Amino acid sequence: MTEHATPTEPVFTTERKARLEALATRYPTRQALLLPALWMAQQAHGWISPEAIEEIATELELTPAYVRGVLTFYTMYHTHPVGRHFIQVCTTSPCNMCGAEDVVAALLDHTGCGDLGATSPDGRFTVIEVECLGACAFVTPILINDDFIESVTPDTVADLLARYP
Amino acid sequence: MGYPHPIHPKETPVLSTHFGEMEARSLEGWVARGGYVALRQALEMTTEAIVDEVKASGLRGRGGAGFPCGMKWGFMPKDDGRPHYLCCNADESEPGTFKDREIIRWTPHALIEGCAIGCLGIRAETCFIFIRGEYTEPAEILERAVAEAYAAGVIGPDACGSGKRIDIFVHRGAGAYICGEETALMNAIEGKRGNPRIKPPFPAVSGLFGMPTTINNVETLAAVPHIITRGAAWYAGLSLSSPKSTGTKLISVCGHVQRPGTYEITMGLPMQELIFDLCGGMREGRTLKAVIPGGSSVPIMTPEEVAGCATDYEGIAASGSLLGSGGMIVMDDSTDLVYQIMRLARFYAHESCAQCTNCREGTAWTTRILERILRGEGKSADLDLLLDLADNMTGRTICVLADSCAAPVISGIQKFRPDFDAYLTGARAPVMVEA
Ligand SMILES: Cc1cc2nc3c(=O)[nH]c(=O)nc-3n(C[C@H](O)[C@H](O)[C@H](O)COP(=O)(O)O)c2cc1C
Ligand code: SF4
Ligand code: FES
């Protein structure tokens, strides 16, 4: 359904493998490459597939179960495919007090996602609530993929989304 | 693009002097502003002299606990022949806190310089800057600045031509508040789940990769170059109140004030002036109801406590709370405090690493009971139950996340009891919260 649904290439192509090995010189263990390797997989495929887990385990000399155990601890790694544009909205107290719930409602409405965590029928968006994004003076901060956007209001949501076809 | 607000006359810009200046981000722009003079100076000093200077400055950790920085550096072993590590804590995830982000995105070289001097102060050749995964833009700016510093030979195998090796690496987190706890952060770098470790052993004995390690907050390290160039006496002299709280502090203010943002104050500035002069006070027609001064993990303050409070470690402690990270959440009289306390409890329940029973169960039950009260289904015994749970979360777990959940609950019930009673007696209509 989404662009990233099926991993079509291995994570560690020649280029990414070279990047991984360059990083390896920084750490005394290969295990320490786990978070960077998981980021590479997610950037390549949009999520971390069972195939990617196998691949990472082999590269880092770990077991797939260990890799899975670590990756599920961290909330930013996706264990299933998500919309082409992944939206994270802060709703922790400082943002909540200043109107974040209205922004969530506007986002769910305009994206067509309907529910938090659900992907819109066209595969374009997924919206989730997250805890404090460290930008509490700029209510409401949201992340669309890697773009950090401050001071979003229900009124600005439509224009903002138009930039993410 | 400019910084959200011009410097207020009651601010003391030291770390924030160049916030908002795009040119300050580049190595060239930073050097033009006096950058890397302190590092060159420190490279000429002995480790002991660096540590003594930082000790004499009175600099205390800006990550939350306020531990004296020089003393922490002094715990690192001498002549042990093992590699030492410096970890820079850029995980900044404490609700209300967004000051380190400003340092990183406006003055990345200030942090790199602080990390480099920190390495010299603890006999380390390697510093890992652990930055939270959500800080995409700051991480990019920081990576670019680190690459520039390497390319210019400021850091690397022969830092500033000194013959000394200083490596600085940026390591991205992936979402988990708990990774801000120092030993959880080390586990995250090592490629493990971010569970805090049982102490002892303390990091100075066995930290990252089992080696002697020091961990410092971004703001702590960014202050160090100023102490080296301007001297410990100058820094120690920056205090309006207690000689135990020296220097300047970045306070990130959010919530219901006219001008939320990050402000740099001399330690001891009256909190009243911070909120009403620097931040412009409450919104039109509103009055102050409560302040959480140090990130969400500290006790809530009443307007009466705010009125006489000096903004520093001792001053806020004397007024019933803690300076913590300096993330200040200001609430006006429109705030449903019970709801916000529930929302904070939910935060801790979500972020608990679940190793300790008292934390895993305590944070979850606290949230559920508060939700029940908000639905209008609470009983007066629920408040005792909440206080009992809070008691079981205080001082009984591997790390202080559980204590952090208890702090707003205990102080909320003690200081704002009528807000809870309104729901319990039915005087206030229930609000719907998703279970
Ligand atoms: C649950 C928890 C979260 C924390 N989060 C952070 C954080 O995001 N940033 C930080 O600098 N310190 C954080 N700390 C404090 C660190 O454990 C540590 O004390 C600090 O980084 C030490 O640096 P400093 O002495 O320079 O303040 C946290 C502590 C706990 C218990
Ligand atoms: S107190 Fe909570 S977060 Fe800290 S180690 Fe225990 S379970 Fe984990
Ligand atoms: S509470 Fe929303 S960014 Fe901090």
C-alpha cells in the first residue's frame, strides 16, 4: 500500500555497508552500531522489516531476537509499514495546556487518518501522539518525517499538509 | 530568521549571546566571536589546573541534579591506563525543557569546545554526544559543525596542533525519555535497551563500555569555555543570592505567559521578575495559578511560593520545589490542574522502563486513578491511595523516574486540594478522558 511496504533492496548495499564500517571505527564493540544500523534500515525502507532485522543481526554478530528486543524499546523505530509521511504531534502538558488537542483533531481530519496510529486510505499519512518534543514554547510542535515544524495551529494544518504530497 | 525575543535588560547573556545569529553556527563565524580560544588555552593547562578552575567556579550540573561539575571530574581515576569517556547528555526530553536545543542549534561550536575541554579535564580522548532522535535539525547542525572542526584540525588526532587526540562523535537516540538517565544513556550507546543500571558502580569507575566515564549536560559543558577564558572568579561572582549557586542559567519558560522562550538569568533572579518582566506575565485577563519550575519532575509551586522565590538551587528549594533542569511550566487560572497532573503521570507511565515494580505499577495506577477522578468516579479515599502510591515510588527504585512521577502528585494534592475535591464532590463536571 505504501511506497515502503516491501523492502526491495538489502539495507547494507555497498554504500551503506561502507558507512556502517566507517562508523565502526568509533566504537570498541560492533554491538554499539545497533542504533545507527537501525536508523539506516528505517531510512532505507521506511520501517524495520524482519528481513532487515536478520541482516543487521548478521552484520553486527548479534541474534535477531536480541535486535528485536532492543529495537522495540525505542519508540521511533517502526516495526510495521507506516504512511509515506509520518506525523508526530506533541500532546504533553505544556502543549496540551496551549491547544495541542485541537491540532491533533485537525490533523486527523485533514489527513483522512481518522484514528491515531492509523494510516490514511491513500497511504499518504500516519499521525501519532508523542511525548514532549523539547520545543514547548512553540506550541504545537510536530515532526513530519524528519522536518521539525513549530507553532502549528488548526488553521495552518491544511497548508502544511499540502507540502507533503 | 531571528531569535524569538530580543535580549531583555534583566537577562545576563553568556551562553545565549549569539543565539539567533546564523553566522555563529559556522566555524569561521564562531572563531570570529572568540571561539576556540578557551580550548587552545586549556590545551596548555594541566588536567589538575582545569579541574581546579571548574571547581572554583562553582559550576553545577545543569541537567537536573545540580552536582558540582569540577568535583565530578575529580572522581575520574589517574594513571589507570584505561580509556576514559566523556558523554554529553543532549537527550533533553524533560517536559518543559528546551534550552539545550537552543545551544546546539545556534552555537554548536560552543558545545564542541566545551566537550573538548571536558575531555582534557577527565583525561579522555573520546566524547560521545548523545542527542535525542527527535532533534533532527539540531543533530544535523551539530554533525556539520563537528565535521568542520575535524576538517580544520581543531579536534581529531592532533587537536589544534597540540599532539593530543580529541574525538567527538554524535550518537542519535531513537525516542525514549529514560535514555536521559546517565546509565540508560550509556546502555543506549552500547546498543542495548535503555534501562538504567544499578549503582554502584558509579560511571567514574565503570561507565560506558565498562570504562571510567563522566557524563555532563549540554549546558554544563557549554559554560566551561567561558570559565577557562574569563576565570573562575568571574563566574563565581555571577550570583544574586546564594554563593552555592553561581553563574548564569538558561531557563526555558513555557505555558501561559505572554512571551514563552529561553532566557538566560544570573542565578538568584527573583522568579517573579522572570515571569512578569522577562516573559511579560500572564495572558490578558488571567492570573497566575501554579508554576512547575524545573521540568515536570519537581514539585508544583503556588503563586505565594513564587512571590518570594530566588531562582537558584537553594532559593527554589526553600520555596518548596527544585531548580531541576530549568524548564519552567507556567499555568494560569484557566488550567485544570488535576487534568495536567494526570497528563504528567501518563507521561511517566509511558516512559517508565518497567524494570522496577514500584515504578511500573505505581506510574500506571497513578494515571488510572487520576483518570477515574476526572471521569467523576473518584472517591475521597483515592487521594490517600495516590499519596500511598507516591510514597512507594519515592526513593525505592533504580532511578528517580518514579520519584519524578510522585512529585507533582504529592505537591498537587497538598497545595491544590480544592481542585481535586471539586471533582470528588461533583462540584465540577467530569471531563472525558480516553482510558
Ligand atoms: C529519568 C531521567 C531523565 C533524565 N534526563 C536528562 C536529560 O534529558 N538531560 C540531561 O542532561 N540530564 C538528564 N538526567 C540527569 C542525568 O542522569 C545526569 O544527572 C546529567 O546528565 C548529569 O549532567 P550534569 O551533572 O552536567 O547535570 C535525567 C535523569 C533521570 C533520572
Ligand atoms: S525507576 Fe522506573 S524508569 Fe527508573 S529504572 Fe526503575 S522502572 Fe526504570
Ligand atoms: S510539551 Fe510539547 S514540546 Fe514539550
